Amino acid sequence: MIISFFKSGTSGARSAINYVLGVLDHEKNERSVKPKVIDGSIEAFQISVEFNPNKWKYTSGVIAWSKVDDPTDEQ
């Protein structure tokens, strides 16, 4: 498993949402695994970012597994 945090969080929520849920990765290649929201509300995230007065409005990152790990949604 790989856990990584990104140096982002000062822009609006829409750009982060579009990237995280988009079909293209950071190199503009189609993602081999499609993103999936497991928990939480996209709308609540967007509202909280828009109303946050701080410079750093959110933190984003990724948790990635290899194909052999194959975790379930419950895990």
C-alpha cells in the first residue's frame, strides 16, 4: 500500500473534484482503475472549501494498492 499527500489545497474545490473523479491521470492518460467515492459527500466538500477563509483550504492525497492486495470496500 502507498499513502501519499499532495502539495495542493489553495485553489477552489471544483478543480480538485474534477481531477480526483476524472478519467485521466496527471499525465493525461486514461486511468486503468476508475475512481470511486467510498464515503462522504462531494457537495459537502465543495461547500466547506468555498467557505473556508484559510489559504490552505483542503488536503488531498491518495491511498493505492497493488493488484495483488485487492481490498474490499469494507476493508
